[in-house]
Amino acid sequence: MKTCCYRHFIWLILILGCTTNDPAPENAEEIITIVTLNFDAPGGALPLVFEAVDPDGDGPQDLVIEDEIKLAPETQYVLTIDLLNSLNGDSISEEVAEEADEHMFFFSWTDGIFSSPSGSGNVNNGSSDVDYNDQDVNGLPLGLSTTWFTTNSGSGTFRILLKHQPGSKTGDSDATIGETDLDLTWNIAVE
């Protein structure tokens, strides 16, 4: 009889010892189920829209890129990025904008696709220019809106990387700093 009570006592201690009142992590990773790239050309043309969709929401599958980016030659575009959690209807773009001082988009592309910005991006080289249209409260780039001018032709890849850099985003921030919230690479063609 004593052994039975002793086992129950130990079991109770184990159960109580495993419970916690610790709060949830402050910067839990957001669930992004749809990424939409909107390339708007001046002059009233309809925007070109390209998406990546998570087929199983918060399941084990990653975002799947739906289609190749195809842009017109020698055209200026303003790219806006929309991030959505379709499971609960949350705009992750709005959350990123609210926490702009903790987030930054980095970009890389095949050299020769764009005449501006030139080069191949700032994912591997933080000093390469990207034409950011938005900033955080400290005047540092965010990247939900950027400007691109295509060359006369070319093809390759276009990568978008969103980093979460709470307390570490500075004018020297690069893509090695912080947690990765999003990392997608599209095929791209200018034709």
C-alpha cells in the first residue's frame, strides 16, 4: 500500500514539475501562408502579380512559388510585398510595418536583370544598393516597397529574404543578422 501511494506522489510531482507559467515567446515566428509580389508600372497599367502559397497552412510544407516573374523590358516598377496569414486573416505586412525597426527585407537577383538597382543585390553584400521606398523610425530601410528598372532582356533568379533583427538592426545590418522570417527565390525573366 505504501508503494502505491509513493508512486502516486512521485507521479504528481512529475506532473506539477512539468507545468509552467512562463509567458509565450515575445517574438514567436509568424505564420505566412501567402506571399504576393505586386509589380506596379507607372501609367495606369495593371500590376503584375506573382504569388507563393503554403499548401498546408501551418503544416510541415513550405511556401510553393506559383509562377515565374515576367517583366517588360526597360520599364520602371514599384514592387510591394504583401504577406498574409490566411488561417486567421492577419496581415503580416501590417505587423512587419508596425515593427519596422526590427525587420528588413534583403534582395538578390541575377546580374543584368535590372539597370537600377545595379549589381546583384544585398543578400550576400550588404553594401549593394537596393532602391527602398520605405523606412523605419530610425531612417533605416524596410523593403515592403521598392523600385526596380528592368534592362532590355535577361533571365535568372530573384530572391527575397525577410530578417527579424530586434535590437540589432543598424545602418550596417546585413542578411546574416537575426532570424529568417521568409526566404523565397523566384525565376525571373525580362522579355
